[in-house]
Amino acid sequence: MWISATATRRGVRPYNCDAALMWRADDRTVAVVVDGIGNSAEVAANSALLADVAARVAADRGGMAGLLSASGLLNAPADDREDPDAVAVLAVAHPDVAVIHWIGDARAYGWDGVELRQYTTDHTVGEQLRRNGVALDLAADHDNWVRTTVGRATVATVYEAQIPSEQLVLLTSDGVHDQMSHQELTALVREHHADPQRLADALVDAARPDETGYRDDATAVVLSLTKQ
């Protein structure tokens, strides 16, 4: 049985436009983090709805179907609203493996008791530039430019990874992982891995403002195979 915990914290803008949701079905536990693009009451409500739809569908039909269903919801005709969008990461945790699907720069990590490994690759222009040998400082200037979103998702742009039965699986919005180093993230996991809720709280609490004073919404989900 996977044990789940979540924590979220609003950044400096008026609304928390992150959303997280867990859903259990038979021997599967589904967890999703959605990071809305923009900041408004509509974006916040939309993120919560996308998380709910993605998790419910994924519990029955898998993570790809869950995220594509959320994409379909965004593309439904509506004359009286803007066109909100988001990025997302979703895990369907089975007894022996967690299957990850993601769009954009939300992340999934696995912890095996020794090493914290990032299993997702950010769908950003900055990451694309790094992988093509562009200087790191130049690439970093493009890290906020996402190349694909939930609203533009297709089968080809929803990526998949499998995390074996690690001790922990982490899902984070960029308000967590962009505001601390991988070493700091690993130290928090090492210190709090035995208590999923304390770890989730510590992750969002540790995310600090950038050099301009801006702090993004921060959300973390922890899935643990620890027996209770």
C-alpha cells in the first residue's frame, strides 16, 4: 500500500494556482500535481479541476489517458472565459512500480534509500538548449519557456517514465525544485523520508525567493511504500 502526503504554499501572487490530488482504486494509487500558467481565480479553479479529472481517469485508464482527458477539458468550447493552461506530472503507483507521465516542467523523483534521482526531463527551451550544448548561463535564461503544456498535449508530447519500487516517489511543481539545489532537496529527503507528511511540508517550506524577491507557488506530493 502506498501512503501519500501533500503540501502546498502560495507564492507572492494573490492566488495559489498549483493543485495536487490523490486517488485510490483497487491496488493503484494515483497522484497528480498541476501547475497553472498565470495567476487568477480562474486559473486556480482550473488547476484543481484538471487535477481531479486527470487522477480519476488515470486510476482506470492510465496516466496517458488521464493527462489527455485533462487536455480535452481545456480545449472544450467556452465563449465566456480565457484560455487557461497548465503543466502537470502524474504517477500511477502499482505495488511494484510507479508509472509517471508528465507535460512541461513539473517533476518526479525516486528515492531508493541512498540516492535521489530525477526521472523526468523538463520540457523547456532551457533544457533543450542544454542538451544541445548551449552555454549553461544562456540556457538558464530560457528555463521559464515551456515547450509543451496540458492544453497543447498530444500522445507524442506526454512523456512516460517508470520508477521501480523505490522507498519514496516525489512529485513537485517548479516552485519547489527551481528554488533549491538538488543537494538541498536530497538532504531534506534523507532527513524526513520516514515521515511523508513532514517531508512534503519541509519541501514547500524550504523553497525560498529568487534574487528579485519572487517566490512561486510550491507544491509537493510524497508517495511512500512504508507499511502502516
